Amino acid sequence: MSHSLLLLPLLACLFAVSSLAHESTSGLHPVVLVPAYSCGNLDARLTDKYRPPAAFPWCAARKGKGWFRLWENHTAVELDPKQVPCYAGQLRLVYDHVAGDYRNAPGVQTRVVAFGSVRGFGSDDPAKKNMCMEKLVKTLDGVGYRDGESLFGAPYDLRYAAAAAPGQASRAFSKFTSSLARLVEHASSRNGGKPVILVSHSLGGLNVNEFLNQRPLPWRKKFVNHFVMLSTGVGGGTVVLQFLASAIGSLPPPSDVLSFTNTSRSFASTLGALPSPKAYGHTPLVVTRAKNFSAYDMPEFLAAVGFSGRDVLARYVMRALPVTLNFKAPLVPMTSVTGVGVPTASKLVFWDGDFGAQPQVVYGDGDGTVNVENVLALGTVVGKDPEQPFFRSVIVPNTTHMGIISDDWALKHVVSEILEASRATHHYSNI
Ligand SMILES: *[C@@H]1O[C@H](CO)[C@@H](O)[C@H](O)[C@H]1NC(C)=O
Ligand SMILES: *[C@@H]1O[C@H](CO)[C@@H](O)[C@H](O)[C@H]1NC(C)=O
Ligand SMILES: *[C@@H]1O[C@H](CO)[C@@H](O)[C@H](O)[C@H]1NC(C)=O
Ligand SMILES: *[C@@H]1O[C@H](CO)[C@@H](O)[C@H](O)[C@H]1NC(C)=O
């Protein structure tokens, strides 16, 4: 067992990646990439059951006309802003009380695009270039990894959370985990039976960690060499609180489908990304004169920012929170890599209790999105688990949430970690 917190000095490099550029991948383990929230693309088709909102009858134009790119299609909404409420409405989830699960809005069918390939994720929005591991793919290509041979991608539907509490259905996540299990097995068998390195970014990390915990331990030992988790803590973050509060009273910007309150608030992933008591404890995250909200007070916070209906609050408590609290060591060798040194919202002050107003933001340390405390909590939750075979936390200074997969300097560290994991096959030997 070995845990260490490695603070990398600014110019230190574990390896000079360039010197490895000519090494063939024959000795390396296959890599499966699991990208961030919003990276997985979705195709949709509208069936006879689809009814457009009364105010937007043109939304029915695609009815019966086959598959089209619903997410992400920045091009479509940019070219024709009339389409924005159509895409936003078609992307909504509804909760089916009979099935006890989320599903698409009536008349909308969806599928994740190109599961298995690293070409299946990314954004067509020029402003989001390199947010979905594009540069990491390029860098891995530079050291010999090839899509479909030694490099694979596992995009997922951004709207769904990593699992649901025991006893509750989560068909979308179950489908993702069985596809991912088959992909990992395929990647391994295509590479001489070598176990796989799973590399996640941001929210993808919660999905991978939950996936691993659901697989039988012998399966994990046989097929998973290492889990490299980038920019993720033990659960959620304050960034979601700011997003939910700021949605009140503001009109959606014309081209941002996810800024439609009705859309993003309908996602299971929104409830799944609320700050975890495991990371934040009783620290006040939202401060008003009358009341403070810690990670334990999320039902009250949701009500305060206008989530209506008892059932959505109950769904958070009964369905989402148990999954968040169940975050635990994956019991495969794991390396966490994260940026720090970037001001990161740690507390939102709405002193007068007016959540529609701009909050006064108190900043702490982190990568601009994830608070450093959240990532450091991995050292306890994963590193101190006596059954965890190997855990290391790598802190990359002055690096943002996106910088970790797009700044050349940070990428070198990430690829070094992947290559090092690829070499170190001894990690299970001492347990
Ligand atoms: C987005 O939608 C437009 C207009 O319907 C379509 O031409 C384009 O191919 C779509 N983008 C993708 C990536 O499918
Ligand atoms: C949002 O949902 C509410 C209730 O479901 C509905 O009344 C309202 O029209 C919706 N707004 C938009 C922009 O779709
Ligand atoms: C809220 O938390 C702050 C510390 O951030 C504390 O000073 C204040 O007394 C708390 N207010 C209430 C109403 O508990
Ligand atoms: C981070 O960047 C700032 C400004 O660019 C610089 O002043 C500081 O020394 C850097 N810190 C580290 C640890 O690299």
C-alpha cells in the first residue's frame, strides 16, 4: 500500500515526455478516455408522440424525419436562433413516477454518438475547443496511441447521474456501465490481454468511480491497470450552486441551450453534482443574513432557488444524495491529477437572501471550478482505505480545470502519469 501527496515543483517533470515519443505502444496498456460533462454528443429523433410547445410550433419540423444531432449542435442554434427553445425542450428529461426513473420527454428518442471512439465526443462550438480532451488525444497519438486500437472513448449522456440509490432504477447509467465494461474487455483483448488505464476528466470521474465500484473485484483486477482521475474531487462542487442561483430571474442567453432553467434543472446530473457533505462537511457554502447553507442543507437550498415540488427535493434526498455519499475507493491503483492556484468560488454571499442578485463570491484555492479541499479529500476517502492498493495525488500549480487537459505543460504531467501507470504493473502485488 502506498499513498503520497506529490507537490510538483514548477519546472519538475517526472519524465521528459518528448524522449518517449518514439516508443511503440506495444509495451503500453490500452487507454479508455471518459470526458467531462457536456462532451458526449447525442443524436435524437422525434416520433409521432412529440408535441412542440404551443409557442414554438416550428419545433415539430423534424418529426418523423430521422436522426439529427441534438447535443451538441452549436452550429444549428447559432445559424437559426429560433431553434434554441426547440433544442432546449427536446433535451429536457422527465421523471417517470411509474418506472421510478428519468426518461426523455414524450416523443423524443436519443442515443449517444460513437461510443467506443475518441471521435464520439467534443464540441462544434469554437469557444469550447480543447474542453473535451482533444489535445490529450493528440498528445497520446504523439506517443503512439491509436483510436480503436490502443485508445478508446466512453462518452455518456450528460443529463444522467452516476447511478441512483440502491433500489431505484437508473436505466441510462446501467446501459453506460455495461457498454463501458464491454469496451474495457474489448480494449484489453485487442492488446494482448493487458489491463486498461481509465482516464477521466471532471464529471467523467464520478461516472468511472461508480462504474468501478459496481464491477466485481476480480473483474477490476483482471481488466483495470490504473484509474487516472483528472480534476475531480469526492463529490460535486460550489460551481453548481452559483449556476442554480444565477438561473433565477435571468433570461436565457439566446444561444445557450443549457441555460434554460427548465432544461438543466430537469437533469439527474444537476442533483448528482451538488456539493457532497463528504467533501465540504458543515462549512457554510451559501451565506445569507437569515440562514447559511452547507452541503447538508441542499434540499433547503434547492427550495430557496425555486425548485418547486416536494418530489424533486425528495428525489435529491432519496435518489441522488445516497450515491454522492457512497463515493469510495475504487480498489484499483489510482492517481488523481488536479490543478491548484486558481481562485475558486468557495462561498456565495447573498446577504439579503435575494438569489436573483449577483452574489458576493468568496474565493479559495482550486482549479477555478473544483475546490482544492474537495480533491484533497480523496487522500482520506481513497488513500486511507486499507483495501486501496495504490493512491497518489498530483497537484499541478497554476493550472485551471480545463488547463489540465489543454495547457502543454500540464498535459506533459498527465501523459507522464499515464505512461508511468502503463509501466507499473506491480501495484497489486503487495496486497
Ligand atoms: C447541426 O444541425 C445542423 C442543422 O440542422 C446540421 O446541418 C448539422 O449537420 C448538425 N451538426 C452535426 C454535428 O450533426
Ligand atoms: C418551463 O416549465 C414550466 C412548467 O413545466 C412551463 O410552464 C414553462 O412554460 C416552461 N418554460 C419554457 C421556456 O419552456
Ligand atoms: C453564517 O456563516 C458565517 C460564516 O461564514 C457566520 O459568521 C454567520 O454567523 C452564519 N450565519 C448564520 C445565520 O448562521
Ligand atoms: C502562478 O502564476 C502567477 C502569475 O502568473 C505567478 O505570479 C506565480 O508565481 C505562479 N505560481 C506558481 C506556483 O507557479
